[in-house]
Amino acid sequence: MSLTTLDPRTALVAIDLQNGIVGMPVEPHPAADVVARTAELADAFRSHGLPVVLVRVSFAADWADAVPGRTERQARGLTFPDGWDVIVDELSGHPGDIHVTKHNWNAFHGTDLDVQLRRRGVTQIVLTGIATSIGVESTARAAYEHGYHVTLATDAMADGDAEAHRGSVERVFPRLGESGTAADILELLDKTRD
């Protein structure tokens, strides 16, 4: 893992850190640690005047806005408790944050995320969230394809499957960007903003 730089207009993008997701069992980092590290990054980004994007996944009660394809493991038809798609308290309540609601894995597809970032001159994103191999990886792939520099805070993400997390971190992420810990990113942020 090595980080080289953070562009002058870098945004933090936190994936699916919402009540119903952080309540699920995840590995290798507990959800509470993922949230705490993301909140620390978010506070630092805000203090430097950099954008913070909070992405959540949500579906209509009838699933009309869900991805329509057939899969062997369907989520369609599940019911979720009230408030499952609300961003966790540790990250919410900051009026300057950008909020994006997605209806699939990738935070770029079918949302205004790219427009929101480009309007602000963002050229790099730092990703955190749950699940590493699903929402985070899908968004990292799309960010790379959209021409953003991608940085992955690997200890500020987790997955329902430790092996899937490891596969993303070790095999996929090095092809999409640079990885480091939240502390590495905070240190680099402070160095590049003095």
C-alpha cells in the first residue's frame, strides 16, 4: 500500500454507511470502526473545505427502482425496517455534505454523483464504506472509468465476507488506484494542505 498525493480538489465518498447496513456483521473491521474512521476523515475533509459525499442505497417499497436482472441471490422482495436507509448519526447533520441515493451497487450509475463532483472541480476521490466487494468496489471501478484518481481507505471499509474484502483490497484496488489506512490519508491530507 502506498499513497503518493491528494489532488487539490479531492472528495471523500462514503458508501452505504446507513443504519441497516452498519448493523450487519462485517469483517475484517467492525462496522463501528469503519464509521469512526470515516467520521474522522469526513471531519478532516470538511475542515479543509473539501467535499464529503454520503451515499446511501434505498429502494421503493415495491422495488420498482431496483436493478431488474435475474440473479441466483435475489434481494428483491425483502422488506426493510423503517430507517434502514438513513445515514448513521456519526456522519449526518452537516449541511454542506453532498447526499446521493443509489438503487444499485455503483454510486455513479443512475445518480448525479459525477455531476456533483465535476461541478466542484473534483479530480480525486477517497472511498470508504460497506461492503468492500460490492458498493465500494463497484464505485471505485466506475470512478476509475470516469477518470478520477481513486484512493481507498482500506481500514475504513468492511465486507460480510473477509475473503471478498481481501480479494478487493489485494487484487482489484491496486489496479484502480492507491490504498492506505485512514491515518495515512489524514497524514497526507495535513501535509498537502499546510
